[in-house]
Amino acid sequence: MQDQDILQKIAQVLATSNVKKSNKLINYQTINELEKTLNLNKQGSQCWDEIFAWVGKYLEYSPNTSHPNFANRMWSGANQPSIVGEVVSALSNTSNCTFESAPVATLMEKYMIEQMLDIVGFKNGEGQMTTGSSNANMIAMMVARNQALTEAKKQGLFNQKPLFAFVNKDAHYSLDKAANILGIGTDHLIKIATCEDGSINTILLDKKIKKIKQQGGVVFFVCATLGTTVRGAYDNIEALTALKNKHNFWLHGDGAWGGAVIMSLKLKNKFLAGIEYLDSFTMDFHKMLGSNLMCNFLLLNHQYLLSCTCADGDGSYIFRDNGVDLGVSSLQCGRRVDSLKWFLDWKFYTKQGFSDRIENYHQLAKFAEDFINASVDLEMVLKRTSFNVCFRFKTNHPNKNNFNQCLRDSLYQEQHALLSLAYVEKKLVFRLLISNINMNKMKLIGLFNRLIKTGKALNNV
């Protein structure tokens, strides 16, 4: 088939699927049922009808992430401009490692990084797109490690003073992985208890840092979590900056989830005061801002550190201009073209459009909290601090955790809602994250009413 024929066929399959799934969250199947339905061991052949039959099955049994009751992750259905960009990127099938292989994508990425540097307030910075905030956190830690131990890149960590990093106890597990990959050691990633609002306790952090330094350790990295995964708490950047100036460490901001508030001046001032003093910052555009997965950037409040940290080996066979070729300052050789979808979203919605979206999500989170507090059937487990709403169904069941798990599973299996669960101090709670552009107050009320109805039915069993 020619490309044009394939595109037309894909459009037909997608149109048919969208009609069938327009108001449907998921065609639920158990694992065993789905394996039997798919019959993945079926012998393949060079037959396009079979290929599109597989596509049809994929669409039939995958969740409709654009559905307002898909609230299982920090992302949902993608922005349409970014979907266009994703399709075009796939068709052009190139790598954004050199200007020669991706001239337009290279310039788009550089343009978007400059836009983000300006918004965040890094006056003389640099940046790159990465595969996600987990990778960005690791690169930031790697840069910090090499700044603290200037010979680490060449000599490794042999015979060096022990390095220590500090994070909020609720920080994302990617920091543990980074400490492992970089040879720091997970025992050297010190997790600090939080204040009542879920932010890192900077008084305790100061004491822990002093103790490590007295024992001969090198405190090289502190991560400010800007929107914790479960609670949505923001660490205090200004307080951490004061400690940075006192102890001379690299201060990174993990804004994978909550960093999106940079689009709204009001919310930026509320949650990210002092962000311009961070040494590095990462954020996922594919979460609250809705770009197609994956779409992440890492910014450094310094210049020329990415290339000297990430570049290594003989790249003379591929790189012709180290000042232009983005692969020079990347850990990857092949780099996926993610800049096109990012750029198209930016031009379509503009900063003001994204600001309006984030402020609306914040208002919906408050509305959800107010609804729960007014309900006789639901209860907040934690006071909301930003966008995350942690609640559970009230029940006299002896095992409240098991009851809420069954409630969540029932909503999923009956194809009403796909919600997220998390533990808060051994309590299993619903973690409502509003990052779906199709959500509004009426649909939110409908979701809660469905949850309450299902919960009452289970409570009476």
C-alpha cells in the first residue's frame, strides 16, 4: 500500500472506532479474556486486512483516555494539534540528533526551549527535550555530580568522597533510580520528613546536611518536588534556596506534575515563588497541558553544562556542528522528534490558553474538595494543597482499605470510571487528578454521584 492509502485506511478505522467509543470508557476484559480474544499467537502474513484488524482490536480494548471519567493517570487524551504533530513525525521518521537529519525539528526545539527559559526566568540557561521527567531528573543529578566531583566523569567514583542527595520523602521514585544508575547509591539518597502541608521540612533538612558534612560526606544535590505524586505538595523553593546558599549544593526542581503552573502568573507566584533561583527544572508538557506522550523538557540555569556532561566518545561520524546538533548534549544517540507536537500545541493554544486551562483545573480541584466536604458519603483524607484531591468513601466495613479497593475495581469493571488509588499513611484513598480538558463541574458531579451510588450498593451487600 502507498502512504496515502494507509492514511486513508487508518482514518476509516479511527472514525469507526470513535463512533463506537464516543461515550464509552473501556470495553473491560479480564487478562485471560483479553488474551483469548486477541489470540496474539495467530500466524502473521503480509496481509493489510489483518494488520488493520489488529489495529481495530487495539482500539476496541484500549481505554478511551479522552473520556472525562478516565482519571487514572496524570495525563489524559492528547491535544489535537500535538496528535497532528505525532502523526507527521512518524511519517517523516527521522532522528532529532543532527540538524542535517531534522533541520526544522532542531530549530523548533531550540525555539521552544528559549520560550520556557524565559517563562521560568533562567536568564542565561540552556535546555533539551528528554524522554520524560524520570530521565530529566537523572540528567540533572548527573550534572550536579560532575560539578561536585570534577573528575567523576573520567575517573568514576573510585576513591572519591561519598556523595549524598536529599529529597522530600514523597519525592518521585525516579530519584531512587537515578541514585542507583549514577553510582551514588540509594542509601545515599536521604529522604526528609515533611511538614503538615506535605512540603519538605527545611529545618530538618538543614540538620541532616550539617550531620553529613561533619561526617565527611559531600552534599551535592537537593531536589525540590514541585507537586508530589499523591498529595500535590510543593516544596518551598525560597527556603531551599537559602539552604543552597548556605551549603553550596545543586538545587533541582522536579515539576513533572505541578510545574505546569508556570503558565499562570497567579499560580506561579503562589506555588513556585523563587523558581528563577533553581539550578535546574523539569516539567512534563504531556500531563496537565495535554500534549501527546511523551513531551518533556529539562532546563539548566547555566550554560554549556549539558554538552560537557552528556557528550562522550567519538561522535565525529555523525556530528558536524556541535553548536547546532542537539544530539551532542543528549544522553541518547537517536532522539525522537517530539518538538513538532510541542510547537504546534504552543502555537495553537498559546501561553494564555494554557494559563486558562491550568487555572480551570485548579478551580475544579477546589470544587471537588468542596463537594466531598459537603457529602455525607465521602470524606477528605488530606486537606487539598493544590491540584490533587485525596478522599475515600465512608463505610462501616471493618477493612476500609479493602472496601475502597473493591469500589474502585467495581467502577472499572462496570466501565463507569477508571480512577487512581494511593496510600496515605496506610490509608488507601482515591487520588483524583484533574488533567482532562473534557472535565467540567457537571461531569465531575456525575462522576461523584456514580461513585456514591456504587459505594452504597457495595456497602449494603
